[in-house]
Amino acid sequence: MNSLIIQLLASEKLNGDNYSAWKSNLNTILIVDDLRFVLSEECPQAPASNANRTVREAYDRWVKANEKACVYILASMSDVLAKKHESLATAKEIIDSLREMFGQLSWSLRHEAIKHIYTKRMKEGTSVREHVLDMMMYFNIAKVNGGPIDEANQVSFILQSLPKSFIPFETNVSLNKIEFNLTTLLNEL
């Protein structure tokens, strides 16, 4: 495991109250390490002894990815939860069990994230970087729970949430028809 993954795993250990943030971190890790497919794809059948190389490699890849995903998941939760789930064979079984224990209905999480996005206002004098990163986290929560918001609308929500001291910036963007993606917006702000 590289140090970035270890930091992410340690930063948000699942304890039950933080399921949504934990799931978001875990999804990031699984995507970065190209392991997320084990949550949606069934394990290929164990190859016969005379199976061709491609079939054996597909099976081996899935098994190795599942083992790694299981280690990441178990390492990112409290000891009690890890002990309870260590006997499960697949990462999908662990995630399904955790969803049953802690997961609200996805519409509820999506609703809360979108409500936060609509009502969030940056306070004058606070860090614009922290504000934008917070908004981006809620965009991700909405997306993970079935409510993706395209990047152009994300930029609009962020601009709309800024305090009055940013009116000259917003006016310049509007008058000059400047289009930002999230990265360029963050850098410009």
C-alpha cells in the first residue's frame, strides 16, 4: 500500500456514524487502485486445468483485486467491525453487510447532499479553498448515491454560494462569458 492510501484509510475509519464519508473515501481508493469492479462484477468461474491463458488471467485478476479490496475495506474500519466482517469472502459481501448496518436509503443521502449544495453559503472571511472542497465533497456524495450534477452546474452552484465580496469576480465571469471547470475555478478563486 502506498502512503497516500494508508493516509486515506486512516483518516476516516468506519465507526458507524460516518458511513457516508467513509464510503466516499473507500470509493476513491478503490477507483484509484482499479479495484472497484469487484463490487459490481461476479467472480469468474475457476478455470479448468486445460483453460486458456486469458481465462486463467481474468480469474486471477479478479481474485487478487478482491483480496486487495477486502484488505482495504477491513483496514478502514474499527477493530470490532473488521472482526465481524473478516470471515466474508468477497468485498461485495462486506459492503452489502455494511450497507445493511449503516447505509441509509440512497435517496436520503442524495437528498441531504443536494440540500446542502443548494443551501451552502460561504461566510465572509473564511477560506474559499475549504468552501469549494466542501462543496466538491457533497457533489461526490450526490453522485455516489445516484444524483450526479454535471460540472457546469457544479461551477454555477459554487459561484452562487460565494459571499458579496466575490460579486466583482462573478460579474467578470458573466460579462466575459468565462467558462470554468472545477479545477480552474478553484485556482482562480
